[in-house]
Amino acid sequence: MKPSPTSSACRKSRPPTRSAPRALADASYGSIWHGQRSHHGVAILAKGERPVEIRRGLPGDDTDLQARYVEARVKDLVVASVYLPNGNPQPGPKFDYKLAWFERLTAHAKTLIDTGKPVVLAGDLNVVPTKDDIYNEWPWREDAVVQPETRAAFRRLLEQGWIDATRRLYPSERIYTFWVNDAAFRRDAGFRMDFLLLTPNLLPRLRATGVDREHRGREKPSDHAPVWVEL
């Protein structure tokens, strides 16, 4: 997020993680992360200070070991980095896991919004909320990210009061954060699946938001582009 030092998506909290990589420390970023080699991972960076870890992983299922959620305090904000399961192929156990994980996220998000503290939920939620968030839904109609159950879960999350920063400032524009390959990026055949969700008390501080699309055009990029918000 800009210019605030935080960045964009359980069992009980563990002790602080190991020291930040030297490159981050040299750039004056403190960091915490929750990751699995070659698999899932989430992180939070803070310029000039170390985020204070609150939680890693979601409550509600002690058997779930996937590294998809970390939460920390940075200055006056609580920031959660989220990587929601993709859920493909669907139907099947991966889709069932996705929906169950989404419900656990929604339950925990309710406890966050109820604290009255300023909170940002940031990350890849693996949902395309509406047809306006994808270049052409038809080729992807069987994909887990556009299923009615996935979209309904996202709506239930927003109904708690969370503000989708992108849609608050750009209610009808075609804005994408993910392109499946370089050819799709070149013709702008994208999806919007990455979000910065704000508690209502942050709305008066919302100044700007955007997507750093140029990152997707670099050599060996991620298939996602960074989303940012200025508070």
C-alpha cells in the first residue's frame, strides 16, 4: 500500500519468525512471512519497522497446515495477508476446501471488523466477483473462481461492511490484476482476483488505489500484478 509502509492475502500464534532476508533489511523493510517451500505463502513488509505478528493461519481447523494467512500490526493498522485456495478442479475436494476456507476467513473477518480497529485484508482471494471483473467469463465458466458458490461467499464477506477499495473509487471500470499468460496480458484478457478490503473506518482515509500493470510485462513476472491503496 502507498504511502503507508504495509503491503498486499490457524493454530495459535507462534513466536516471531526468523530474521528478514538481508536484501529486505538493507532496503529498510521489516518483514514477517508464513510460507511453504514450492507451495503457498503470505508475507507483510513494513518500511522502517518490523510488523508485530498477531496471527498466522486461520482459526477453525487445527488440521489445516497450508500457509495462506498471516496478520500483523503496523503503526495504527492491522494488516492481513491472504491467499485463498484456488479450488480447481471443481466439483471435488479442492473446491470443497476452498469454500470451507472462505467460510473460516469470513468468520475471522467478522471478529476483526467487530474490534472497531482499522484493518486491511489484502491478497489473492481467488474469486472473480462479477462478469465485469473478467474479460470474458464464457471460456472460464467451469473454473472455481467464477462459480456461484465462490461469488456468494465473497458477497457474504463484503456484507459485513468491508470496503472493496478498487470498486469504491472505480465502480464500473474494467480493471484486472491477473493474466493467465503473456499472450493474455498483451491482449488484456484478464481477471480481477486481488483485493484490498478496508474496514469502514478507513474509508475517510482512502485517497487512491490502482494496479501496477507494468510488473506483469517484465521478464519472468508473476501472473498477478501488484494492487495498491493510498491511505
